[in-house]
Amino acid sequence: MGPHVSTQLEHSALHDRHVALGAKMADFGGWEMPIEYPGGGVIAEHTAVRERVGIFDVSHLGKGSVRGPGARDFLNTCLTNDLDRVAAGHAQYTMCCDASGGVVDDLIAYVHGPDAVLLVPNAANTTEVMQRIAAAAPPEIVVRNEHKEYGVLAVQGPKSAAVLDAVGLPTDLSYMQYAAAPWHDHQVFVCRTGYTGEPGFELLPTSDESPQLWDALIDAASAYGGLPCGLGARDTLRTEMGYPLHGHELSLEISPVQARAGWAVGWNKPAFWGRDALLREKAAGPARVLRGLKAADRAIPRAGMSVRDEAGTQVGLLTSGTFSPTLRVGIGLALLDAGVTVGSEVQVDVRGRPATMTVVNPPFVEASPK
């Protein structure tokens, strides 16, 4: 999640580790989390993930369980994607929509079996998502917010499997598959998932076990030139891949159809929240569509900047923008009028100066988490 105003910030179990490393901290979804670490910052951390390996603390991500007879079938009537497509021991990217088709949140569902599913939403939206599910659940389904009971550590990059091997965790998993593994007398969920575009894993230890696992991962990664990475590099990595961030590319005002995330909608399912509205929008065609923008010069686009065509007419708005450490140019994601074609040039108002950018379909870089 993006920065969120709060008076008292939550801390992950690794907070003391980040402070000891000298991390620059900031508010994300009500949690004080590391943005970058000394010794190179975002660009060095980004490059470590693309070329070697990086270790992220993303424990601010939510955790919630849905358990009871028919829990998976019940959730399948709520969330957009089709849980019937995945077997036990696999995860699925999905969305929680409202009746209008707007996105309450996007999340990962980990299917333990027909009667148990773990959900990992974004930090600031966890309470809302779990409350909506709990309100709809029949009496036999138990919905629990377990936000603070687990940590989430992401190990991402070409050397991620070698790092897990070194600490004794399993790596023989297909993309979006996970396993429960013993580690120091505790159980850790090892998930073949990530948000960087590189091969990698997300680990869910108990909060108590998180510091010891973090230390082991950092030590193992150092043998490969790996680095601890903050949420700044996480943002540049996901933007290069065109991955959406809720509050930017997805929101109550931005539907999966507009965000070109229809691949995560089970269109043939008889029921899910927002189904009728999304089917109508899909059939009519969205008025605006998410595209990528690539700068022709040194300009760096940022969220909220306006996009104009060659005639000077506003045709869209930036939802995210950054400097791409891989391409060494400015890149962004933007909601553009449906008539704006890929390959065309547009003008972005960068602090009062028009900057020429090319409309593209992400990803901006050649990478694959598989």
C-alpha cells in the first residue's frame, strides 16, 4: 500500500533490525516500514534483485484466515478469480470488489484445502476486506484477522533459491505453489510468489520467528552479493513489470477491466462481488485503460501528472511513475482514454514542462517470476 496518515504506527517484528541497519523509514498503510538502506539506496537494492538477490520485510501485508466447511467455495462467491482453478497447496491472485465493480483490494489467496484458505491483502485494506468477508460468511465459516501473528519476508532474484537452500527451506516449487516447512522447531510457509518480476519466494514465519529467519536470510544472501531491500526498490521493480498497486492502478474508482486485470476475474463463475457491473463494463468496453508510458528524454513521470495528446487535450492521468534503474529512463503507468493507441506519443506535464512519452504495454523490462 501507499503511504497512509496515522497517529500511531505499527511495527513489524523486524523493526529493531531495520533501525540497526540505518534504514530510512516511512508510513505504509499505518506501519512504519523501511524505504531504503544506506550503502546505495533504491538503485543498488533494485539492481541486486534484478541481478542477484534481495531480502524484503513486507510484514505490513495483511493476513487473514477463512476456515470451516466449504470455506473455499464460500470465498469463490466473494472474490473475482476462480478458486476452482487451483488445487490445495497453491496460491491465486484475486480481487475483492464492491457491487459497482470497484476494487476494495487485490490480494493473494493460499488454498490449504476445501475448508481453509489464507488471505494476504494490502496493509491498509486488511480490516475492510476481512470485515466484508465475515459479514457475508455463514455461521459455520470462521473468519479471523491474523495480521500481526505472521511476518512476511520476500526473497527475490535469480539467486533466491540458492539463499533458501542455504537456510534449509524447500525450493522445489512451481510458480504460485507453496509448502509448509519446519524451521527451528517452527513452521514456515514457503510460497513461490513475489512482486518484482524475478524468480523468488515469500515466506510466512510466525512474528516471533521472523527476526531469526531474517538474520539467516541476510547472512546467506551476502554470499551472493544480496542486499536487504526496502519498499522503494519494491516499487521500482513492480512498476517496471507493470504490476498494479492498490490506491494507484486499482481502487474503488478503478475497476479490473480498466486496469487490464480481467485475467484475474472468473468471468464464467455464476457469482462474485461486482460481477454484474464488471460484465456490463467488459461488454461495453471501458472508457479508460491502463497503459505504460516511457519517457523520450530525462523527464521522470509521477503519479497525478496529466497526460495530453498532440493537440493539447487531456487524455489521461498518471497513476504511478518513477525512474527505471534497469532502463535508466523515466517510466509510468497511466489511465488513458480508450482511444489512445499503443505506440503513439503523448505529452506529460512534468512540473509545468511538457515531456514527450511513448505509450506502451508493460512490462517495461524482460523478466519473469516463473
